[in-house]
Amino acid sequence: MKLFETQISSYDTNVHISPIIKNGELGFGPNVTKFEEEFAPYSNKKYNTALNSCSSAGFIIFAYLKEKYGKCDIYTPSIGFTSMTWAAKHHGHNIIFVDVDKSMLMSVESYKTNRRWRNRRYVDGFIVPVVMPILYGGVSTIPNFIEGLVGDEFIALDSAHCVTPTMKSDVSLFSFHPYKPIAASDGGMLSTDSEKIAEYARSYRNFGRENTEDGYIIANEGFKCYMNNLNATIALTQLKIYQNNLSIRKEVWNKLNSMKLDGTLAEHDKSSSYYVGTLIAKNEDIAKEYREKYCSVRLYPPLHQQPYYEECERGSLFDTEKFYRLLVNFPLYNSKMYEI
């Protein structure tokens, strides 16, 4: 069984997408702005900048942080897709991997333990602490996480699995990959309540351009990161059927929960996007059995074990390594799964 199938539905394809192809508005067009506006109730942020991928969203925010603050300390779980951590490392920030809990979510206690000896330089203002939690599996928040922070952190929320986060953040980063809850052929969003961050992102996504009466100037750093009109059009059609797709995934998760699996199945909150089911099996033999029976794929190998990240800082990642060995990810995209 595959972990994912594309979430793109054929809803109104001929009505909405065919005209875009016929009139040639594939690159630039009005639907990018329209998608940004219609996505705002999902992100719960004032400014939403549509991009060509979630990876670009990460690249832009870590470029912004480097330009504004210099080298920052980035605290993030080792269980996550490489692109966000890669972007932070590429821009020269310090990566500090922290441990996870039994739901594969960033542990605030591990974060505080890891930053304890660094507190002095944060007080002096030499380095800004940045936390990048991941809403693993589609949950909308990490219980008691924000309350456990020190209060001086910049929060960059990796919300690639959840389109309706409820967790406080300075920026939220979204993915519209074909396998994500709202899908296009690809795409991303950087969402924030900061006008300065939004202005930076909008300039950066289009090669650092600023419009003038005579055309434009290249005023800032930037690259080709904008979402094209075709992908925005696809994403708009998927917004209309998000609730229907979500109800299917909820139904499948409820079936999964009723199976009394031998282990701990991570709970989903009321605003979750129900991206995948996450089970920590009772032992490795059971984990292997479930993977062979249901799905062999696990989301993301631990980054701290990858050669590229060997030199990055980390404290104890005991639970990360333990739970990864016991991890089983269950697909949630088909209502006929797990028939009882």
C-alpha cells in the first residue's frame, strides 16, 4: 500500500483550468493573488505570499533572518524533510537538532535543555534563537509548546502537513505538493502578520524586483520563487473540495483507531488536516509486521544520521532514534482502507 496518492481532484477542471491553458496565462495571472486571498482564512495570517514550493518559503525566511539578524541558532527536530533545515544551513545559521515526543512532535523540554548553555548570548543580543517545530502528520498545534518557550524566540512553523494551523508563529510555511492536503502540481506559501517579512518575500520571489514607472529595478536579493498562475488555478479548485477530502481522511483515521493496533496511535486535534496516521508500535517486530502489511514507507529518515548534517549540533536524541525504529505511518487517503 502506498503512503500517498495525489490529492488533486478533477473538480471543475474543464471550467477553471482549460481557459487558463487556452488564453496562455500560465505564468503570471490574477489567480495567484486570488489564491493568496482565499487561503488567508486557512493560514490565519494577514499576509500570504504564494511561492513555487514550501522549500522556497523556507529558503526565503532563512535569507531574511540572516539579513536582519545575522547567524541565528535554529532549533528543529531531526525528523523532517531536508529542505527547511538545508535552507537554514545554506544561509549560514547554526542547526541544533532537538528530540521529539511519542507523536513525533518537537519536545519543548528537549529544546530548553539544548539552549540552556546558550542563554547568555541570547541575553546579550548577539544571536537570535529560532525554533522551527514541524506539525508532523497534519496536527494543527503542539500541546503546551508555546507556553514552554522562553519568550525571546522567532517561531518559523513548518506547516507542510497542515493547512489550518492554530499554533502561534511569526511565519507559517505551507506546501501544495500533489500529495499535500491542498494540492497543485507544486507550490508553497509563506504566511505572516509582519508586513516587513511579507514585503521581503514578495520581492525575493521575483528576483528582488521593485516596480518603477519605467518598468522595474533589481533592488534586493532574490530568485525565481513565485507561484505561477496555472498552479494557483489548480490550488483554488482544491480549496473548494478540501473539507470533503478532509472528511474522508478523518473517516479513515477513525477506522484505524478502532482497530486497536498494538502501540500508541498519535491523536489528531479538531483543526488537524489528518495528513497521515502515526503509530509508535509496541516493539520493532510489530512495527515491521505493520509496515509489511500496510505501508513500508516512513516519513523522513532522521536528518542527524545523514552525512550532510553530521557536523550539526545536537543533544540527546534518544527518543528520536527509539521512536523512529518503532514508527509506522498509515495512509489516510482512501475510505476503503482498513475495512473491519
